Amino acid sequence: MASLIKQSYDRNELLRALSLALDLAERQPLNHATRTAYVALQIGRTMELAESDIEDIYVSAYLHEIGATVPACDLNTGGTVWLDYAGTGKQLMSKMPFSERAGDYVLYHQQTRIDLGADCSEHTPLGAQIVKLADYLDRSFDHNVFYYDQRADLWQWAKQQRKPCFNQDVINAFLSTSSREKFWLDFISNDIELILRDIQPSLKVQLTQKEIEQVANVFAEIIDSKSPYTYNHSHGVADIAGRLAPLVFENEHEIFQMRIAALLHDIGKLAVPKEVLDKNGPLNPREFAQIRSHPYYTKVILGRVQGFEQIKEWAGNHHETIDGNGYPEHRRELTRPERLMAIADVFQALTENRPYREPMSVDQAIDIMTKMAADNKLCGECLYLVKQVI
């Protein structure tokens, strides 16, 4: 077998992709995390912080909402329990190749909320204060109103919060950087991502394949946690795909790509409302359209990372069928990896619990998939391979 290709991936590109997934999951206006990162970066540089600290602020600004997407299922009631998302965010950050300090900023940025009613500025890291101030600015800003008509109110708010929630240096840096017209014009620009690319930290350390897999595992956990019925779906698909891949690939790099594609194939589901995913009954046409949109968003998210070209296609085409009646592109020509991903996804889904049915046995699932192959919905050759590994 060929040796593993030593490919690395741009950390900035990955952050932009993950932040889009989090924006979609939280129903945020698109580019919320990007604007938060822009403001935090400007404040940090105005304060002349060390570049290493600015990098950690930048990373945590992009991912500050990571814990908010992870509900837990109450095993006694079956209901959803929302966890302390700052603490959950810190825990998730610790599993990825980012610094402990960036995780601390995700954890502590909630301590700068004005509704705490206490002086938290002395006990909250400056980086966390900067992230929260940037987050608050974007949440408070009305993008339908010209910036000039809002900035005075935002400045006044910042001055009022100088002692209870933010260090004076943080507020002064915000007031200084936001006194420039360019700050606001950049902030409201539709090209905020391109603007940020010109000033972003270098983040010179590229991510290795091992580190990409760490990130993919965390986001698979986030994806699956969105519904108690899919708590292990992405890892289950990845397990099946991981067993299938050596049967069809000779290159270890392609085996790696197959596993990452499997872990992230449903990342687009973060854009689908939880009540639609968990609906106990038939979906109406609008809800069905929402479900059918998720492979599209998978491709949009993964397409932001150079080197993910194959991963994007293998992951995003898992609901296409060889008869052309799949979705959302209605493709007929599917590559072998795409067919394998589709069949791994179907098998895992059939053998899982769903709000409208109990999990099927392996034999029941194989019977249904055999009929699907006969109807040209699934690849018969790939079904034969699945039978060899389950």
C-alpha cells in the first residue's frame, strides 16, 4: 500500500468553514463569526497585544459559539437539555488542535455579559473580553440602518460598560479603532471575508491530516448531538466507510479522505431546524425541502477548504441516486466513493432509532437495501462490499 501523503491544510480556511457551520446552526446572520473575528482582531491590534495572543483571540472569535450547538438528551424524559454552552465549548476546543488559551477565551467570554450584575472585568481574561465585545457589537448592530446612525449609541454603551464588564484598555481600544470610517465600512461590507484575509494572523502552523481528523471528530459529535435519534450517526457512517475504504482504495490518502467525508457528510444538517429533524410523523412539503437542503450546505461548508475538493463531493453527494432521482442535484453519474458513502449512510440510518420507527436489524436493513439496489437507488456492487464488512 502506498505511503500516507503528507498533505497539510490551511487553518484560516478551516476556521471560515467551521464558522459558517456554526452560524447556520445558531440561525445567525451569515458571517456573524467572521465579523466578530474582524472586530476582535482590530481591538487586539490596537492594544498592541502579542501576535500569539491575537491568534488565540482570532481563533476563539471564530468558534465562540461552538458549545451552543450541543444539546443533550434527558434520558428520563426524552426531552432536550441545553448545557452550559461556554463550558461545553471549552471542552470541545480541548479536543481540537487549538491552544488551551483559545479554549479559555471561549469559556470565559460569557462572563462579560452585562446581565451578570457583578464586576467581572477583573476575573475575565482580556482575550475573552475582546471576543465578547466583538460578539455584542455584531448582535446589536442593525445592518438595515446606516452605520453612522448607530455608532454613537454603541460608543455610549461601551463607555457605560467600561467598569462592570470590560477592562478600560479594551473599551479604549474599541473606541479608538471604531473612530475610523474604514472600520465601519469594512464591518458592513459584503466582502468582509476578503477584507479579513488581508489582515488576518498568519497562523503559520498548517493542520496535518491527524489534526484534521481531530476537528472532524468534534464536528461529527456536534452534528450528531443535534438530535437524540442521531447521537452516533456520523461516527457510525465513518466506521462503515472506514471498513469499506481499504477494499477499494490502494492509497492511504484516499482512505483518509473517505473517513473525513463520512464524519462530515451531514454537517449541512446544522442548517436544518431541530424540530424538523425530530418530527414524529410525516414531513410536510416545506419541511421535506428543508431536509433535502442539507447536502447542499455540506458542500458549501466543505468547499471553503483547499484540499477538501474530493471530500466535499464524496460527502455532499450521499443522497444522490444512480437513477437520477436523488437530491439536491439529481445526478446520475456517481463515482465509486460517492456510491459507497450513500450505501454506508443508508445502512447506518436504517439500523438506528428514529422518531417514527424502531431501529431495524441488520437482516431487515439488508433486505430493504437489496430492493433499493434492484430499483437502481443503490449500487449493487457496493452493497456486496457492505455485506463483507458488517
